[in-house]
Amino acid sequence: SQKIEQNSEALNIQEGKTATLTCNYTNYSPAYLQWYRQDPGRGPVFLLLIRENEKEKRKERLKVTFDTTLKQSLFHITASQPADSATYLCALGDQTGANNLFFGTGTRLTVIP
Amino acid sequence: GAVVSQHPSRVICKSGTSVKIECRSLDFQATTMFWYRQFPKQSLMLMATSNEGSKATYEQGVEKDKFLINHASLTLSTLTVTSAHPEDSSFYICSARDPGAITQYFGPGTRLTVL
């Protein structure tokens, strides 16, 4: 079965720096990958989607890369702010059946003022 | 756009009772909704896929007689936890997908505590 690993359970960075989160996967060939933000006690909020034929996607201070050879996605938050502190989840999906998503366990990011 | 609501946000019940959780897509029609469960510090685990007008598809290991799913309309799916036990205590989250799109939009979740 597929395995999705997010590099670290927790990541602390200084405000203003760039946060880089990693998502690695095995035993799977996703058609797309999504990143979500989850705050404590809340449901995930969609941030970005990147397809298998795309190398990079950007949205404001967010950037996602997708390397299907390395089976890895990197998620960057530039000029990080304390309000960016949350858990970030990567999710992989394909376009067969119901388009189910498979989630990683998440990385808890803390931006220190 | 793409707002999904859940009700209730929190429920505490006694062991043996049944609890119903509602999931609504507020500004779009969702032919497919998903139900997830999340234990503390763990990933979201898909429980079942709910299709409007047909039976839900359950993931392996999820008891369909215990977790009843009804997707009666294009904007509403319900999950009923029957004869709840303390081990059913968890954070239940639904999501909905806009027809023709890939992205799932999640509800705010329901915290179930079974005493």
C-alpha cells in the first residue's frame, strides 16, 4: 500500500524566514498532490494542488514543487509569519474511482516572532 | 466559495447511544462526499465515500453497520455512529468535491466523545 511521509513532525523557524516542508511517498504514482493547512480542532483548508505533469505552482507566499522521479513534493512558505503556524498536510490522489485522497501525518510548523 | 459545514461541532454521549453528524455543502452541489476520522497526532483516515442516491463505499476495516452513511441530497450527507463506545471517540471530518473538480473541501470537523 502507499506510504506518505512528511519529513518532520514539527518545524520551528524564525519569522521572516522561508519554511520548507517535505512530503515523500512510495508505492504509489499519484496523478496530483495537494497541500492543506489544519489548525487545532479544525478541518483541513485547501491551499494548493499540483498535477503530475507540473513542476511548480505558486500562490502568493506559497510555492509547491513536485518531482515524480524523486517521489517528493516540497512546500515553501516565504516571509513566514506567526499566523502561518499550523499543521500542514500533504495529500496524494489519482483520478480513478472516486478520486480518494491519501494523507500524510502532517508537519506542525511554528513561526517564532 | 466551496464552503462545507458540519453539525454538531462537538458532541458528548453515553456508551450505547447513537450519534448523527451532518455534512452540508453550502454553495455547491456535491455528488460525492467523504467521511474521515482523525485520532490525535495522526493522519486523516478515509472511512467511506458517500455518493448521492446510492450506497456508500466503505474502506477496509470500517464497519458499515456501525457507521451508517446517508447521502440523501446533493448538499447533505449524514454519518450515524450507532451504539457508540469509548473507542469511537475521535475527530470526524467530512469533505465534499465539486462535480468535475479534483479538490476536496473539508468541513470544520466534529469532536465525538463517548463516555
